[in-house]
Amino acid sequence: MPITSDPRPTIGGHAVGIIGLLVALGICGVSGSQAAVASGLLGTAGKLTVSECHGGGGGRGGMRHCYGTFHPAEAGDSDGLSSDPHARVNTREAEPGDTLQVRKGSGGYVVAGMDSAWALIAFAFLGLLIASAALPVTASGIFPRRGTGQDLFAAVRGTRLAWIAKRLALMSTAGIAVSAYLAWLF
């Protein structure tokens, strides 16, 4: 397929890149903070007694939304911690009547444990992978169109930005693979 004339930067190209960077930042921030809660670095430990679960989609083995009552592990009169009868957690294994070890963070409840933490870290690396694709688009303002024969990095080839984006893509791909493996292992 022949390559068309040199593409020109557009405001739309910059906008698509900025939106991509914001999405990547959101994925990294939420996943990273939830991973810190799941691993025990942040949040309040406790137990959630499951009262009901609903399928969250994703087919067989997909996540389910489970609701129940959260009981903090260190509930005392002086620290202001109390039970939450409207707690919700996403999990694959829980059934009504089960008691789960969870942690309460600023973004809600997360199943405690390193398997959850590694899975969330894999999502944070996914955010970095999205950022590695959005960086060249943001900087150049050129968004490759279908059928033009251009790749994503053509506009910034040979620059320091291309070097950074490539290393970010390689690092995040490796991070996703290692984190997913560790989530599966634990």
C-alpha cells in the first residue's frame, strides 16, 4: 500500500493524545492506589460478610459484585471505625454467607492479598502501555489514520520522545506479563 503525503499535525491529533494520556493516568492512579490497599500498605483491614452477589459480566469466571457488611478488624470506640452494612467488593470466588478478608481504601473495598495486588499492578502497567502510545500522538499532533501506511511512531522517529515511548512500551509489556503471572501464581 503506498504511503500518502506527509501528515500534518492537527488539534484533533493533540486532543486524542491528551485524552489517551488522561486515560492512562487514571488507570495507573486508580490501579496503583487499589494495589497499595490490597497489599496492606494502605487502608483499613477487616472482614466482609457477603449477603448477596450479582454477575458482573465477563462470562464464565468473570468478576462478581458482592454486597455485605464490612467489620473493621480494629474497631474501637476511640478510632471512629464502624461497620458498613452497604459494602461492595468485586471478586470471583465469593458466595452469599462467605466471609472475605478485605481492606477499605478511599476508593472502596478490595479483597486483601497479594494475588489481588499483583492483578491491580498489571492494570497499572496497562495504563503505562496506553501512555506509551499516547505520548507520540500528543507531542506530534499526528494521529495515524487507517490506510495511510503510517505507524504510530513515524512522526517522532529518531527523537528522545520516541526513545522514551519505546522503552515505556517495552517496560510496561514486561510488567504486565510478570504481574499477571504473579497474580496467577499467588
